Amino acid sequence: SVYHGLVMADTATGALALYGKILMVKPNGSGWLLPKVSVNPGEAPTDAAVRAVKELTGVDAVVVEEFWHEAGPDGGMNRVYKMKLAGNASDPQGDPAVVSWVPFGSVHELPDVDRVISFLAC
């Protein structure tokens, strides 16, 4: 997307649930967030979602389906994908304070996370 000569960043978010927990990251010491990256030029948003989960958590996942998309504040499109593990390894790589399977009850009040949890629990 282009707006007045500025490129709007499209993003892709990967959402995984396992045993009542959701895979989340804490970038730069912020609060828990779903793994999300900018979509590179020429990259499919689904591929970006797979990359987001792998790069930010170390977990291999595949896209099951897109469950919502919306325009971001900069005009770029954010797509959120329901994902599942690609193999048996579900242990995130890195500091558990930064990447972890977080219980649904600990994060349901975060923006959009309640909507994601409702969808993933189906």
C-alpha cells in the first residue's frame, strides 16, 4: 500500500494455542503480544506469519486459516492467522520471560487477544 508517497507496512500475525495456553512474545520489554512481523516485498502474508512465529519464538508452525484482517493505523493491512505446530517440538527458544506459552487467563484482557483466544479455542 502507498499513501502520499509513504509505504504502509502490511503485517502478519501468527496465533497458536496449546493446552489452554497461547504462544506470545514480549518484544523490547513490553507486554505480551502475538508474534507479528512486517510482510516483506513479494512475500505472501501466510509466509510472513510462519516466519514471525519461527523468528520470534523458534517454533515451527503452519497456517491453518486467516481469521481476520484489518487496516492498521498507518493504512497497512494486518492479517491474523490461526496456526498449528508443524512438528512435535513446541518448546519456544529463548528467555521464558520474553517468549512463552502463556495461560489464556493471564492475557485475555489484552487488545484483540480475547478475540484470538475465542477463535483458537474452537
